[in-house]
Amino acid sequence: MVSVTPKARNIEITAEGLQEDLARLEIQKQALERELAAVTAHLGSVQRALSALQALMPESVPPAPAARPADVVAEVPATVAPAPVPSAHEVEDGAGDADRAEDGSVPGDADGSKAYGKLTEQILAYFADAGNTDVRARDVASALGRDADSGSINAVRSTLDRLVGQSRVRRVGRGLYRAAKR
């Protein structure tokens, strides 16, 4: 039987840890790529809408010059929610693109506007049903079907933290949330 030296064992443990990190980072990379694709699509729809609106404006008003990316970020109001990111299943099937009209709206929207705040509404509805029980963000994400990757779970965590700040949900412990008392 071959004896393993402490140095060899430390190298083995480090290698195992790095392999786990690599797998986690690959999943995170895929989630970020999906989010980037959604932001890019949203940017395109906003640019098309702006062009259409500028075409309708009177000729006396010159169109605004194209903004640099840094200017665009600075002009976005803090209350605008990010564009919804398609789930891994939608990305694989391509269903996320088929459900959207050319202008970026979701079929069934009478006014063509996007359904921002949908995650917030889903979380609040979940807590309305959960009653007076303590739940973890991962449980909320699972109940909403958003537990496919860490990016989706983190979106739920971020929304929960924002709702805690608005006193719409209570934090009752580390990682535990409960519906706010009314």
C-alpha cells in the first residue's frame, strides 16, 4: 500500500476544490451569457422604439445624438427592472424568442408594454399563500420554477432583499423570509 504524504493530499484537496469551482463558474458563465443576450435584445427593441418615436416627432426638433454606452447606463432610472431572462429550457428550445413579437412585446399585452415586476408579483403572491411560515430564498425560487441555476436564485434573493427594504417582506433570520404583517 502506498502512503500519501501530507503535501500530496493537500494538492489533491486543492485540485478537487478547483474542479468544483470550475463547474460552478461554468454554470455562472452560462447564466450571464443568457442575461447578456436578454439585455442585448432589450437594447435593440428600445432602439427601434426610439427610432419610431423620433420619426413621429415634428421636424423642428433635431433627433438626439446617439449616446455612448456610459451615457446610456447613467440615464437609466434606478426603478427600471431588468429584462426577464429566459430559463435554460426556453433557451434550449428557442421558446423565449417565439413568444415575443417583433417589437419585443409579449403577445396578450393589449398596450404592447412588457410585464416588468413580474418576479416581484410572483414572490408577493407566494408569500400571501405561505402565510406565517419562514422560507428560504431557494425555496421561493423553487416554488416559482426559478431554481435552474444560481443566477435565477440570486435574482430571487435580490428581489427579496429589495422587498425587505420596502417592508413588504420581513427577514426573520439569516436567509429566512416571512410575509410582512399587515
